[in-house]
Amino acid sequence: MSDQPEARRLVLASKSPARLGLLRQAGLAPEVIVSGVDEDAISAPTPAELAVALAEAKASVVSARPDAKGALVVGCDSVLELDGQALGKPADAEEATARWKSMRGRAGILQTGHCVYDTVAGRHVSALASTIVRFGEPSDEEVAAYVASGEPLHVAGAFTLDGLSAPFVDSIEGDHGNVIGLSLPLLRRLLGELGVGITELWAK
């Protein structure tokens, strides 16, 4: 019989397959409990504050659920900041097309709010990760093909680094995982503030 303490449950308060994939690649085995938070009902003065507010809302709602009892709950949300505006998922293909035509050849900031609730200690910590994204200049035909794929309608900022739009992003400055949906270095620091080492959560 092992005298090792049982690993804490880790819950991801998001249906994002990209976030789940990042956590699994880092050796973690999170359960998924979707928050159901109405993102449109949450507002904040700046895109950065909005990203954190959304992450906190998701983690808070899930941490209060009976099936999250005893878990560490991770909530994240991303917005693309361009011209001081917060851009989430486009509403439709027309908006996605206009968005891409406005982003071409420019740089934006991908803001991702992170929040971790420790449901045992009744504490939570949150922080923001920011990554500069420099967009390439896809042609009108390339933009049309990308929008027709449907992918940009499901991701913040209408683009992602781990999908079809990767060739249209020239470079980034900062954490690439943050652009995909979650900054693993920031998650490690937040867990540390709660007294949890990330290696303790590695799947056995």
C-alpha cells in the first residue's frame, strides 16, 4: 500500500478541446465540467479585465457545483485586443470575413484570463497572460476559404495557432500556449500560490 497522498482532482471549466489538449500534453488528466456562463452578460472596462472576469466567472460557477467538490477548478477565457476593442468569437461568416480583412498585416494582443479555485481551501487566484500576435496578409480568396471552413466561428479572435489559420500568423511574441487557450507557465504559478505543485497533478 502506497503512502503517497492521492492526487487532487483537476477540473477544466471549459469545453475547449484546445485547452484540454494543452493540459493533457503537460501530463495532466483534467475532467471537463462546462460552466454554461452567458459570456455576453459579462462586461469590463478593458479587454484584459474582460478576459479575467470571464475566467473568474467560469471557474466560480463550476467550483460551486456538487460534482466539483474537492477539486482544483481551472477557468480560462481569451479575447483578441485590437484597437482597444475586445474581439471574441465572430457571430457569423460575414463578421469573420470583415475581422480577418481588418487584421491583415497588423498586430493584436491575445489576452487570456486564468482563474484557479481550490474548492477545499475555499480560495481562488487569477491572473492575465498576454501574447502579441502579428498577422500575415492572406488574400481575399484565402480568407474566404478559411471562413468557409467554419473554424473561425468557434475561436476567440477568429483565428488559432493550432488549426487552419496557422499559416496566416507571421509571428508571436510571448507564450504560444496562451494563444491556443491556456498559459501553462502561468497555470503553474497560480497553482503554486495555492500551495499546489504542478508535478503533483501529473497523471500516474
